[in-house]
Amino acid sequence: MPGMHGGIAGAVVQESNDYKYPPTPRTPAEDTPAARFKRLPKDDVLFLERLFSEFDVDESGGLGREQTGALIRRLNDGVAPTDEELDDVMREAAGDDGIVFVDELADVLKSWHRKVEAKRVAREGKKPQKSDGAVGSCAIS
């Protein structure tokens, strides 16, 4: 959905049972970021891996708060997340260590998309839009 709050253009996460609401019940072992990442379509995995490596400038294998904020800013047409938004995304998706690993990146994008959509709904007073699940269109709700 280019243009949504500056659009999260290029954010890719193919909708699957993992990203639909309500989510399909899974066992705890099936509901980890790594397990969800493995179930993504190959094109999405490749996109997320390339995106991740672009922002993992220190090649540490993880994105800290600043790197994650830069990634979101890029996908949001240059509009940076607020400190509060970034804190929320990191808390929801990065886990207890505060580091985003490649298998958590889809969760980061999903969390960010929910925040953008909630702002749009509040601003416009409209119902949330359903995602069509298309690759390349921020289909992560």
C-alpha cells in the first residue's frame, strides 16, 4: 500500500496463517519467530534477508534500536518512527534481548504496520483495511 503514512513501500511479508487475525493456534514450538520465518515463502525470506543485511552495518547478526529505526524509516518513505513507536515495536518484536534477528524482522514489520494502520484509522475514522497478502505491498497485517 504505497502512500500509507509515507507507505511502508517494499515491506514484504506474504500473508499466511501466521499473519492472519485471529492467528491459527500453534504449539509453542511452532509459534517462535524462527518457526514462522521458515514457513514464509522463499521470495519473502530472500527479501527479508537482503533488507536485514543492508541495515546490519556492523555485521553483528542483529539489529539494535537505532538500526531498526533506520530500517523502518526507509520503509516508511523517510518518515522516522517516534521514540514511543520504536520502543513499542522493539518491545513487541525484538524479544527480551532488545536485538532484532533476521527471523524476527517479519514480526517487526507486522508490529509497525499495525501501528501505522491504527494511526490511519484514528485520523480518518475509517475501518482498518484488509491486506490482500500480495508480496511487496506491505501485506503484514
